[in-house]
Amino acid sequence: MKSVKNITIAGAGLVGSLMSIYLAKRGYKVTIFEGRKDIRAAGKAEGRSINLALSNRGWLPLKEVGLESTVEKMVIPMRGRMMHDEEGFLTFQPYGREGQAINSISRGGLNEVLMNAAEKEGVEIKFECKCVGINFDESILHYENAGTRYSQKSDLIIGADGAFSVIRRLMQRTDRFNYSQHYIEHGYKELSIPPSANGGFEIEKNALHIWPRGNFMLIALPNQDGSFTCTLFFPFEGSPSFESLKNDDQIRNFFQKTFPDAYNLMPSLLKDFHNNPTSSLITIKSYPWVKNRTLLIGDASHAIVPFYGQGMNSGFEDCRVLNDLLNDYEDDWSKVLPKFQEQRKPDADAISDLALKNFIEMRDLVGDEDFLLRKKIEAKIYEQFPQKWVPLYSMVTFKEDIRYSEAMKTGEKQKAIMDKVMAQTDIHKNWEKLDLKKLVDQLQS
Ligand SMILES: Cc1cc2nc3c(=O)[nH]c(=O)nc-3n(C[C@H](O)[C@H](O)[C@H](O)COP(=O)(O)OP(=O)(O)OC[C@H]3O[C@@H](n4cnc5c(N)ncnc54)[C@H](O)[C@@H]3O)c2cc1C
């Protein structure tokens, strides 16, 4: 492949912006075409506050590009899950060992930091430029601005234009491109809990709150202004569902009965419920991610459901892995591109499947006694044998040196061992007498 100097990226979202920083730091001339307006010009007061959980896989690349101290000031650590039952009673489950936490961060705030850092490195971001076409043979990207069509030729194009990527759609028309998409039966709606009268947090600040209700759930993540962004994950149809909550009384009664403690903290429930969109949840898989000199990364190549809090984290990991390969192969893109997709695809597939499974765990099992005991036993094994038995959630969330695909495989082995443990009679009485070393040995064998 002829030497690469100029790189075009489609999409200045979280992943495209981070990728551009890595590449600019390596000396490439990077231009990003972003379909939206510059969110920084809109001002902070505009729009809803939407947050994300940032964990170790996302932190590492942010550290590598020098943004750790900036981002640290923006996060609220969440040390565990706070479960709310129907009576409003609370149970706290730590996520990992002491000191381990996932971090709530504003999506818009993080995107702004990344775009600022990209521009500081010399990246040019062209806003309101929507990518509409591509010539894969010539590496030419076509985009539209204010109704006029333009073209940009470069040495490499990176599609980071999200789950509904135009670049991927154009790749889909080429030979031997595999693609699948799947909508789950649930959608989501964002709601909010405002700060208390004195500007504090109405519920525990350092936790991810969950109201698990079997087939659906409500969650809440803290914001720095004392508010919480809540998300209702709920079936589109059936009873109850978005379809079945038709008027104010039905919405009010449902929340009052189902999430009583949250309901009391949601003065704008009806307004939020009516005004905020009901959005769908999709899994997208595709392959290959490389066509000539065009590469897909982030949600454009692998969009997942949000139940492991790993979509952005895995997209950031894409950027780090690509940068590592550029180091290993001294920027020889003819070696880096095939290696990247070969290495990342099994990991993207693994986190995609794990995310779907985690929805059941979050909405249904987190309140289940057997499930809680299983977690307690695993936490005890982890405490005694931290190098030999890391629970699946911890591998995915806190162990950025373990690949998603490896974590999934080990998690399956752990599950088989724990299934047998949980099938023992009187396990709830006798669990403290278990020979944990024997369980660890089974995992290693
Ligand atoms: C409800 C919900 C909760 C989530 N929670 C978490 C979480 O807690 N933790 C986590 O890690 N992940 C989470 N995610 C996933 C995360 O939001 C995505 O994985 C992440 O945003 C992907 O980043 P991206 O840059 O690939 O795509 P996007 O963020 O979608 O960015 C794509 C960019 O491309 C631009 N664009 C699109 N089309 C074009 C075009 N034709 N031309 C030019 N520009 C274009 C868009 O305007 C956008 O700026 C969540 C997702 C959802 C839906």
C-alpha cells in the first residue's frame, strides 16, 4: 500500500474524534467530516443531559492520548449497583474489589473534550458535512454541505459514522460483505431525577441505580449537577409496554406502583415521558471491516445493546488496538488493516453477545437470591485467588488486558462450575464451607 499521509474520517462522534487524536499524534494529516452542527456552539444549557458509563477499556486510550486528568474531573465514580425493590428497599452490590468503579460521564461533555483535543493536535473538523458516497477504488469520499456535493480524495478513509453508518451501507453493496442487524423487543426512554432543593443528590451519588422488574427495568446514572439521567428499558408492545401507557393517568399509576421511590423524585415525569423519544435498541454485526483503503470502526462496524455499558468502551478499544498495530508494523497499513479486523472481530462479537445476556441479568436476576449468592461466592473466590478467578463482569469492565473473547470463554467455564455449585442441596446454608481452591483448580484444568 502506497504510503499513507492524508486520512479522512467520517463522523466526529466519540470514536472518530478519539481515533483522529491518535492519528494526528503519529503525524498524519486528518480531516473529519461530521454531519451535525458543532455541538460546542450550541452551548451547555441546550438539550437533555445524557450520560454513559466509562470503564477501564475506555480509560486506557484516554490516558494514552493524554486526556486522563481532564476526563477525571468530569466523572462520577459508581462503585456498585444499587437495587431498588417494589417497596423502595435498597440493596447495594459492589461492582468489583475495593477501589474499582465505573464512571458516569456526560456524553456531550466527553465528545467536546475529544473534539477540542483533536483540533489542538491539528485535526480539521468540518461540520454540517454529511458523507453521502464513496469511491472505494480511488479512496474518494463524497459529502454534502448546504445542498452542494463535494469530494475529498485521501490515502485512507475511516468510517466512524455510528450504528447507521453510511460508509458501511455503501460497503454492503460490495461483493462478499456480511451484515446482520437485530432489534430487540424493548426500546428505551430517557427520564430524569432533578437535584434536591439544596443542589445535592436525592439518591446515593456513587452508584448505578437499578429498579429491576423482571421483563423491564429503570436505571439511573448520576450527573455532576446533582441530577440523575434515568433510562426506562421497556417492551414496545404487550402489557405493560410503551404502547399500553397511553395517557397521563396510566403513566402516573404505573410509575407510582412499579417504581414508587423513583416516582416521588420525578416531578417532570409526564413531560419527559411525552416529550422524549422512544428509541429502539439494535445489534449490528458486519464483516469485513476493510474495503481497499476504507476501514470501519466503532458502532459503524459493531453496534451493541447498552446493557454491559461497553459500546463506547469497545469503540475506544478499537482505536487503541489500531494504534498498537501501527506501532508493531511501523505504520505499514497493508499489514495493519487486515490484522486489525482479524484481531478485533472475535472481540466485537463476544461483547455483542455478552451485552445481550446482561440485559437478563440486570432486569431479572439482580434481585434473585440464587443469583446474589452466586455473585457472593464468586466475589469470595476472587478475593482469595485474585490472579486465578476473576468474575466475568470484572474481566469485561476492569481488566483491559483481557480480550473480550477470552473473558467470554473463561466466563463460560466459570458458569459451568458455578452451576454445579448452585445445584448442591442446602447451598444457601453451606456455601461458606465450600472448598474454593478446588473450584479454582477446576477452572485452571
Ligand atoms: C441508551 C444507550 C446507552 C449507552 N450507554 C453506554 C455506556 O454506558 N457505556 C458505553 O461504553 N457505551 C454506551 N452506549 C453506546 C455508545 O453510545 C456508542 O457505542 C458510542 O456512541 C459509539 O460511538 P461512535 O463514535 O462509533 O458512534 P456515534 O457516537 O454514533 O457517533 C457517530 C458520529 O457520526 C456522525 N455521522 C453519522 N452519519 C454521518 C454521515 N453520513 N456523515 C458525517 N457524519 C455522520 C454522527 O453525527 C456522530 O457524530 C450506549 C448507547 C445507548 C443507545
